[in-house]
Amino acid sequence: MADNTTLNAGTGGDVIASDDIGGVKHQRVKLSLGADGTAADAPVGGGVEAGTLRVTIASDSTGVLSVDDNGGSLTVDVGTALPAGTNNIGDVDIASIAAGDNNIGNVDIVTVPADPYGANADAASATGSISAKLRFIAATGIPITSIAAGNNNIGDVDVASVVPGTGATNLGKAEDAAHTSGDVGVMALAVRRDADTALAGTDGDYGPLQLNAAGSLKVAITAGAGSGGTSIADGASFTRDTTSVTPVGAVVETSAPTLTNGDAAGLSMTTGGALRVAVASGGVAGVVEDAAAAGGEEGIMILGVRRDTAASSSGTDGDFSTLNLDANGRLHVIAALAATQTLATVTTVSTVTNVATIGTSVTPGTAAANLGKAEDAAHTSGDVGVMSLGVRSDTAAAASGTTGDYEPFHTDSVGAMWTRSTGELADDAAFTPATSRVLPVGYLADETATDSVDEGDVGAGRITLDRKQIVTPYAHAAAGGASNYTTLSTTAVLAAEIKGSAGKVFSLECFNINAAARFVRLYNQTGTPSSTDTANVVWQGVVPGATTGGGFVASWPMGRQFSTGIGIRASAGIAHNDTAALTANELTFNVSYV
């Protein structure tokens, strides 16, 4: 009930809250947590730490403190100081665990086997038994909260799967032991590093292996190391642009190196990048004697030494010697003499009376094996002859003295023989029917596109694929024919520029749906024609009128020439300067032009 008390009841004063307990009133007090001079009521339930009433448990309290986490998590700081003793794991004293509770974190102490490492287990690494692992955790300060619930794990290592030994299912392997299918091992990983940069700190530090973006291991071939690169089996097929190779380097040297038998050396090349190659005896592949030529065979050019005066270029009988050439590149040759002849006995050319003595390959006569051939004799397969040579003359010109002189054939720079048709005529020469000779004319079969030539060029005429000559009255436009222009009249005089440069008009179509006649004009000018451009009118026509349609079509097969530009203008009056307006859409024009 309300037990409130009124202060200074005689004169009326403030009412304060009170509670009557057994005839004694106790004042009700509202708790305020504010600092001096400020009011801050204590919150009711919840609240953050700054607005919550703090409670300190007496250090000599022997009662039970109940803490409710309201279904959440509860964090208790137990401090960092460990009690004296060796039974601690992290900050947990095993000795303080109540009887009957066999668990430390999620590790069941009952399942910990005997320590096979004895008194030295504390110093052992985390590769021993669970007992050794627990001591290792205590020694290194690893929190036991990292052990997953329900597992036999310490950290992220499943201790049940780590079994000491060197068997197929053990991680350990004996040195020099043979590999067995199904052996268990640890995968070696490397770091992808697109750029070639160091990942280790300084000399002597551990560093990971590195891969490129394709997953290939980066290997640096250093001096004194073995060969590197991609290998290929001996005799294996090589596929260009597919099979990998290792580039071979060479040393640039201004002169060939001098080596001693057994030396190791790099290949040598000139400053121009040409590999130095010494052709050893038998080291150059040739062609089989008497084998037929298939074309494209390769060989080594035979060189000679220029000696303007014939002289020996070798040492003694049996030595190798060079061929000798004169100043014109002709080979010095001396004919072999009979056994009974000497060079001194051949005094004049007249002493050689029989050409047959020169050799058996030159035989007088007209048979297939002879160089001579009878006039009008039929050709026979295998006939022997002498190749005709010509003189290269890039510009056609006479090379002999006067008419009747002997003269060689002439060829141009690509070896084509200069010829002249007996029927050719000089430019502007008179043509006499049945007397002057002509040559057949060839044409280019081309139906789909034009082929342009430059001013002054020679060009072939065009024909269809069935040999019909293509003829046009004017050169084709870029699109292959004349351009089209069309327009309709408006409510004013019709005027427009069709082409702003010289051209030709081939046809003009005019149609009129007004009952009255209308008048159209073509102008040789650029820009839109006006009533003042009467001097530029080159053609005018009358468009007949009819409500059902009237008009005309003007055609110029060879084209009407416009030297400046092409313009059109139409009005209702006949005068060139007429300005009478038209009716909208009564006139229509179609113009074909180039």
C-alpha cells in the first residue's frame, strides 16, 4: 500500500516515498551512479559496463556465486601466473581438476598412453605420444582450446593417423628402401612467383621452391651445373612449333679460336652472327653420280683464282691446286696432246685438220647424237643440240654494227627475250586493209568488279565469263555503275544540288500528277540553283500535266556532260528565272548520273 510521508504536514510540503514496516517507516531511495554534481540513474537490467552496477566479491567469502550466461558464452580470465608444479598445460593445473573429470579441454586423459620418451618427453617435439604432445603444448604455450571437439587432434594434426615407422602407410621412409605402390608421403609444395624475385631473406636462409604462372618449376642453370632445358629421345620425331628445344649459344669472335685436343669450347660465330663451320673431309653431302636431277639439289660453288697471265698455282706434281681464271672470268684450259706430241709441235691452228680428234663427244653429222641437224628434218626425242645464249639488255637496243651483222639474242632483266611483232604499227601510222597485219586482242574475264588503272597505263578490256565484251559509254563509278538521285516537290520551287563536281547525266525521269504542266531545268554549276542562275541552265523540259499521271523520260546513252557540277530546279512557270511555287508531292524526279 502507499506508505508515503508528507514533509512539514502543517504547512504542506513535498511527499517522499516510504514503506511502513511494523509501524516504522523506511524511506525508499533511488540509486544514482552519477559523478559529483551529476545525476545518472542506475539502469534496470542489461546495459553496458559503463552503466551497470559493479559488484566485488569479498576475498574471504566462502559462499557460492551463481553466474548465468543467459544461453551465451562466458569468458573468465584466470590470469597468466601458473601455480608451482609440473602438471600444468597452458594455464590449467591438472592437479586442480576435480575427481571423476578425466577431460582437459576435449582431450580424455584416460586415453593418453604411456610416454615412450621417458623423462625426456618434455624436450621432445610434437611427433611423440599424446602425453609428449601435451607436454610439448605446455612447454610452448599452445592453448588447449585449439584442440577440436571430439577428435584426437592436437592443433590440426590428427595424432591417430601419425604412426611411427617406415612402412607403406607411415610417413617415415628408410634410406635406400625400394618404392612400393601405395606408399604414403607428404606433398611438396612450391610458391607461384610470376616475377623472378627472391623469397628468402639472406644467404643461408630457408627458401621455398618457386613456380611460374604455368606451374613449371623455375630452375637456374649456374656455372658448373649440368645441362638444362627440354630433352627429347634419340631418334624421336620433331614437330616444328610444338616440340620444345633449348637454344644453343655461340661465342662471337673476330677470328677462329685455336683449341687443343680434348678442350671443351663453345661454338664460334662471326660478328655478323654466322656460325663458323669447318668442312671436314667427307663432311659435305653431295649427289649420287649419274643420278637424275630432280631440281632443287644443293651444292657448293666452285671458285677459281684470277690469274691474268697463265701460271701454276700449286707446288709440285700431285698437290691440290686451284682453278685459274683470266681477267674476264674465263677458265684457263690447255688441250691434252697425244702421247707423241708436245706443245712445241703445235705451231698453228691449221695443223688441226680433223675436228673429230678433239674428242668423241663432238661428232660431225646430222643424226640424233650429232650437233648438226638437216634442214626440214623431223625432231627426234633425245636429239643433241647446243644451248642458245642471249645478252641481257634491260633496255631494248641494237648491239651490232649494221644490218646483216651477226647479233645475239637479247633478254630483259628477268631473262625474257626481246621480240617484235612483224605486224606492229607505229603510233599514228596509216592502216591498209588486207595489207597491214594485226594481232588478236586479249581481254580480262571480270564480271564482278572493276580493275582501275593509272593515267597513261596500258589496260586490258573486260569480258564476261562467256566471252562477251563488257562495253559502257563511260568509265564505271566506284560502285560499278551510275549513281541515282530522286526527289519530290514541296510547296515551293524545287531546287537541289545533285553533284558538287564535274559529271555526266545519263537519264532524267519526270512525273507530274497536277493537271497543269510544270517545267524542269538542269544546271552546270555547284551549289543549289536559284532564279538568278539562268546563265547556268544547260537543259529544260516540260513535264505534261495529268491528275492520273503525266511526264517524260529523257535518256542520253553517252551521257550529257557537266563540267562544273550538276543541279536541278523546277517551277510552275516556263521562264528560267520563274519563281512560281509548286504543290507538295505533285512532281517526282529520278536522275542517273556519274
